[in-house]
Amino acid sequence: MDGMTEIMPPEGGEDHKGRERTVGRDRELALFREQLQSGPGAGRRLLNVYGTGGVGKSHLLDEFRRLTRLAGGAFYLLNSRDFPPKPQEFCLHLLRLAQPEADDPAEPLPRLAIRCQRLFSEAAARGKTILALDTFEEMGELEGWLRDEFLPGLHPDIFLIVSGRYPLQSAWLSSPGWRRAIIRLPLSDLDYFSVRDYLLHAGIQSDEAVHQIWLKTKGHPLTLSLFAATTLTESWCSLPGYGSYSCSDRDEVFDHVVRTWLKEVPDAGLRELVEATAVLGHFNQELLAFVLDREVPTDLFRRLTGLSFIRRVDRGWLLHDLMRDAVCSELRARAPSRFGELWSRCVLFTYNRIMELSARKRPISWECSEWFYYVGDHLIREFFYQRFSPIHSEPLSPANWSEAEAYIRMRHETAQDAHLVFYHPDTGERTEYYIKRRESLLTLRHVHLEELYALDPGIVRLIRGPQGSVIGLSAIIPINGRTLDYLRTEPLSACYFGRLNESQLKEMRVAPDSRFGYFVKTIDIPNFADHSMRTAAGLTFMSLMLSAGFIVAAPPANPFFQSIHVRLGCEETKDILHTDYDGVTPTPLFVLDTRGAKLHQYLNRMLASFGLQPGGMAARETAPEPEQPLLTERERCVVRLTAEGKTNQEIANELYIEEVTVKKHLTAIFRKLEVKSRTQLIHKLQKRI
């Protein structure tokens, strides 16, 4: 048996298909080409490709095979699902790939393994040879034999690829030889521009359709390809506003993806944990135990965090966005009381944590962001929490001054209109906002780097995205004895601070190294239609809200900015207006005061609006009664404002909806809670609280 035959993909259209499949994988392809071009004697190399189910590992291997063929090399791909996970079967399957016309040899395993190793060594001597093993997580006990016996016996010039849901760990890394050989290649979801390129290939050219599909698929390649392959995209593009949220095709797409991922979770105990993490934002073992109201064994928690759709982040772990949305949606429909119980305990855990830290005078910025994730309405979560991307900020300094100047120049040169569209996940109600180019630049007109740096070097901060590039700039001024005169005389802030009496000013004149609160001059990003940038801006503001004690913010007079501040609990200064942005438009400021006992009052008021009680009360005591259907988030907002005594028109103004929509919400609320009037509604709420 001399010579080998490689099974090649069919001719015709191959290059185009490869390029379409591998949109957004330029870095991965560049790394592979680099390895492909390395000559003999480079030593053993193992490329470890890993990522969640449906992230595109198999498609990437197909493209690797195409590139190898174009380079004149031989590429052999084995999928663990194609043969029983036994050494004998592995060798036979490998020989069938190498010599498809030959009969299976009847030999014992040691001789069979040597035969395979010899054949591949001969191939490596003739030219570039690659052996790829796909779906490696299903190799089972075969993995140890491959690692310790078979693969070390191959010629070192054979380039190995191991692809699966998890990175190679434990015994692989304890071996110095394998540790040196392994090249890790994690695959993540696609960014917006890669999704847009893919959809353009699929014939979808509308910017709004592309944006909505990107938000719904989260850039997950399998979900994206299923969208493009079904009638869903056609139905989206044919409907006004691109969005039918009862579309059965969409449900089938997400069900398919969730089923793909849940193959990793065979037992009911682990699935219960996945269900709970879907309701949570960031989670850890302590929070999970509180939410489930029982201990979570460490070995079970480790199995949970080892799943491919859960990733480690700075403050714990996160479930994949797509998985979280799909599991939450299914849980709300299947077991609304259970969903309400889990959600209630999440809120109470965060409440208790904020109370504990504030009593000890400890920072609560992180807990503030988590608080608003749970209690913010659907627009807050949609606008600022759909994608958890790592961001950080750094103060302006001589080292990054040129970057700050370049960012401001870029903003003026590239600013454009932004159109934000959102559909309520339960009702399908459409909400849209427009931010004109001119409006997006208004706050930067009042940002003068030298002036603010001289006032306090920490005022201006650069916001950096996951790749380290500058994606935003904030100017947040601490209120103290050094800055108060500036705030009393400068545009945007003078209308508020200039009207304070001497007693109020005296209270704010704290030491320069301290602060009474903050004045938010701007949190600027290039494009509020970009979800990752919007998240960076929103979380920057929300991390201050409760921890600062006192905040005054000066957003432009645009419904989007003003609605967000109201939804976050800030109070509009209706009797204090300025025209500093354009000299014409009366513009209010927004204030939030959570100093001392006011923090407790603020949190308790928000708890009460959801029918919860402070003090760590068990979720089973606070969750909605099983016979009472859960209200939607918008309906809860209407209930809260109704309880405050507001009229339908006042509620409509505050929520930026039509009065007729308020009436529809009240009708639904009355039906669900079995009441017939506002008086009965308020009485029932008081009994529950």
C-alpha cells in the first residue's frame, strides 16, 4: 500500500462559498496562512480551535481545507461523530480517508496505529500535510490515547488541528511538549460589520433590517445563517419597520440554536442552573445559591461554568446573550410564576448588597449597574444591556492627550444622524428615536480639554472598547470647593448651581480631594445606534447614579436622552431651564439625590413599584401570586405612575407614548389583576405591598 489519496471538496463555486462562510474571520485565516507557509523543521504544531456550538468551527475548517488545497497540500478531516470513539475504529477511519479503495486491514491495534503513522509520515515528506479532528469534545476516552500515544508518533512536520467546544486543558497543558505546541484559536460571535457583509451576500441591504437582525442574532453565526436561509428575512423586510415578533420562523431558529447548545446539558439539575443564570446578569456561586434558595455544590457549579456558552468575566460569569434571551423567553411563557420568583430574588440580592456596602461606606458602582439591569424597564435593558462587552475608562493625561484630540476631531468629521428602533418583546410595540447629527455634537461644544484638565485632571476620561480603541469620552465634574465657582458660571451648569442659596452652596463646598456629587457635562459616543457604544455610555452613567449620592446631568433636549434619564429615576428640573446648546431651545436638567437615607427611600420606592419588600424577604413571599398573570414591564411602569396619582395624559408624557396606549395598558392591567377601577387597583397594590 504505497501512496495516499486525499478526498477533496467538489469543484465549482468553492472559492465564493468559502469567502461567504468565513466573513469576519480575517484574523483566524491570517494565522492559518502563516502556519501553512511555514517550512519543514518548524516542529510540532497543534492549532486548537474552540468556541460555542454554532459559532462556525466546522465552516472554518472547511475554509482551512480549501486554502490547503490551493497551496498544494493535503488536508484530512475526521469528525468524531463519524466513527465509534475507539482507537481501532479511529485508525480504520483514518485509513479509509487515506486509501479509500483499499480493504480494511485485519490487524491488532498496535500494528494498525503504526501503519497510519507511517503513511502520514510519508505524506509529510512529500509536502504540507494537515490532520484535523473536529467535534473533539465527543472523543471521550479516545482523547487520552490520541494525546499520549497516537499523535506523538506522527511526523513532527504534520500540522495538527483540534476543534471543539472547549480549549484543550489539564493533561494537555501538563505536558511540556504539548504546551509548547498548542496554538489557541478561540472563536467569538461576529461584529456588526461582519454581520452586515454576510447579509449583503444574502441580498439584505436595508440598514434597518441589518441592524435589527444583528440585534436579534447577537452576531451568532449559526443563528445568522438560519435567518438568511429561512423565510424570516423576507418577512422582516416586507413588514413595516421590519419586525413581526410572533413569527414562527424566528421561534424555530432560536429553538434550533438552544437545542444545539443544550446538548451539553444532559441532566435536569444542570439545566435548572442554566435556567436560573438566564434570569441573572453577571453571576457567581453565592448569587446563584441565593436565587435558587439552596446551596449549589461546587462541582456542579464548575460543570455549569465549563459549558461553552458561559464565559468568565471580571466580576463572575455570563450566559451567552442569545442563550439568555431564548431561555428567558421560553421560561416566561412556560412558567411565569417561576420566572417571577427568580427575578424577585435577583432584585432582593442586589438590594441587600447595596444596603450592606453603603452602610460600610464601600463603593457600589458595580452593584448600581446590576440593580438597573434588574429593575430597569424593557428600554433600559434593550438599550444598555443586550451585549456585555468589556469596557474601561482612563483619565485624560499627557500620554493620551493626542488620542482625546483625535477623538474630538473624528466626531466632528464623521458625525451622522442616528435612528434607534426598538420593539417591545412582549407586545411588539414599536419605539423609535432620532438623533440628528447636530444634536449629537451639542455637548462636545462645551468640552474644552485644557480648561477641564486644569480644573481637575480626573474630569475627562477616555472610554475604551474591548480592543483598546477609544470609543467615547466623558466629562464628569466632581462637585466640591474647587469646582463650585466654575459650575456656577459656566454654560449648562450655571442655570442650576447659580440659583442655589448660600446654605446649599456651603453644603457643597467640601474639600477639593472629596466630592458632594457630580455634574455630568457629557458622556459622548460617536453613534448611539451602535449597541456596544451605547452600552458603554449607559453603564458609565448608571455606575455613578447611586454611588455618587447626588447627580446633576445636562443632556440635550432630545426625547431619547430625556426619556432615558426619566426611566432611570432622575427628576426633571421643570422650573430650571437653559438655552446653552443652541441659544433657543429651553432645556431642563435632571437631578438624582440618593444621599444618606434618600438612597434607602429611592430603592424601597422602586421595590414597592414591583410589589416587593425590602429586607431579604424570600421570593416565594414576594413573587406574584400564581393565579395572577405577570404584568409586562410597560404595564408595571403604568401601575407605578398610576399609584403616584398621575393622570393618563401625564403617564403618556412621562413614558413618551400616546394617551390611547396608556388606556390600553390599563385595560390589560385591570383584566389581569381582576379590578375595575384605579381605586381598586391601588387598594390591591397596597394589600400586596
